[in-house]
Amino acid sequence: MFEPMPVAHLSTQITRIDCGLKHCVALTKDYQLFLWGSNHQGQLGKRDISSTNVPVLSSAYESAKPFKIQCGSYHNVCLSY
């Protein structure tokens, strides 16, 4: 059985989190997106297909102020202002 545990290297306040098949997205109170897990289908928004267990800050929505996130198996949706 799986149990929740703290995400290492993610110390800022999280307002929303969602998970796809093998990746996760977290939204902070400061409208930042952090992504981690598998990137084999580009779901982390990185150019290479390497996966990461450490949350990576996404620069895709820096000025857009995202307020809602949702993950699919291999994709993410983000609503922003």
C-alpha cells in the first residue's frame, strides 16, 4: 500500500497538486508551477525526455498567474489569468 510523504526539495506553500500516470504538478501560492516524474511524453515541458524525482520550476507560465491545474496520463492543463 502507498502512503503520502513529503516531497523533497519543495519547501514553498503548495495550493494545488495533481498527478498523471507517472508525473506530478504542484501549484504554489505565488503562482509557480513545479513538475516532476516521467517526461517520456514531454509532460514536464522539458526538451529532453529525461525524468526527474526533484520538482523542477516551470518557466512557461511565469507572467500568466496559473490558478488551476489538471493532469492527464501524459499531459497537463493549466488555467491562468
